[in-house]
Amino acid sequence: MLDAAVGCPVYVKAESLQVTGAFKIRGALNKVLQLDPKTRRRGLVAFSAGNHGLGVAAAARIAGCPR
């Protein structure tokens, strides 16, 4: 329906289907996995209660950071 309304193919990102409900996990996970293991074991802090904070928390869980 959207394709017909605008006259071309339309692609949408289904953020609600992502692990955290947002795409912010990609950048956070990339950064967390670049940290050396010693630094990762110290844990992470996110100064956000929004999508970025959820992404950092999910990335930390995936990377095995302590709670």
C-alpha cells in the first residue's frame, strides 16, 4: 500500500522486532566488542535511560560483562 501511495518501493525498518526494540544495539555492541577483555570485565555504565541505554545494556549482556 505504501509503495502504491508514493509510486516506488518503500522499505521500513521494524525497530520493534529488534532485541531492545530499537536499532541502538548495533553501535553499542560494536564498541563493547572492541574493548579488551580486562576492560570489559570492569563493567559498563550508560548515561541514558532511553534506547541507547537499552542498547548498551543488551550489548554488555551479550559480551558477558558483569551486572
